[in-house]
Amino acid sequence: MSRRFGSFLASVLLAAAGMVATTGAAGAVTVEQVCVGTWAVTYDPPITSTPQVVEGHLTGYFPTCTNLAAPSGSYGQVFTDTVSCATLLSAGAAARTYTWSNPLAAPTTFAYNWTVSDVAGQAVITNTGLITGGTFAGASAEQVAVLVTPNVLGCAGAGISSLTGPTTLTVFRP
């Protein structure tokens, strides 16, 4: 990992983890859970320089979370999208379920919209929405994930079949 990417990643993760907004006593928002981990996406067929419809498989793992009721977690998700090495994911809406390591914590369903931004050559995917079921039901959440822009030579050849990067999940309670 390059020093520039490491600095960029640190700033993205710190910003995501530190998002506690206060708008006066009536509008105070508190952070109920922060999870830091990694995510991966695999593409079938592999992505190339030419946009094409692919099936994507997302997997994420949060080995470190701040809420002791749900100290670590994971998720999986399948999607279909038209993507390329230049456009790793289109904006949209979906839902995913986080499963927690504590069997007493109910799986948490997150209904969200996502956007994709190019920041310093990295794709930053921001998911924002509501927790609609499970342990954190009624809260809002934001998950920020980063993917390194794929290697141009790999994209021009057989394509890129998988990418991975860091991710942070923050759950807010009004």
C-alpha cells in the first residue's frame, strides 16, 4: 500500500468514524456502533475497459466493532450491474443484512442508497440509510468503502475478477 493511499485511507476512515453531529439538545445524534473492516467484490465475468453486465458478489467482515452487544460482524450480498474498470459500481439502492458474532444480537437489516465518488483515484462508495430490522432497528447508518482503481493493464487484458478495500460502518441513534 502506498504512503499516499495509506494517508487517504486514514482520513476517510477517521472521517467516517468521527461523524457525530449535534444540532442542539433536541437534535442530538449519538454513535451507537462503529465497525472497521474490509470488503471484497468479485465480478463474473471479470470487468474490463468495456462496460458490460456482470454479477457481483460482495462480502464484508468487521473484526472490530465498538458495541459490545455486537463486537464483530459480516455480510454478503449479490448484485447485477453494468460496470467497467472506469465505473466499478453505479449509484443505486439496496438492502443488506449484517450478522453479528454475538448470537444474542439479531441480524441487522440496512436499507440504503449508495453513491460512488472518485477521490484521489480511489472509488469511494457511500451507503446511507436506515436500519429496518434487528439489533439496531430504528437507527440510521452510513457505510463507507474504498476500492483502489484497477490496474489499466489488467483491464485491457483478461479483466479484473476481484477487488478489495477497507470499509467502516457507523450506526447513529437520534
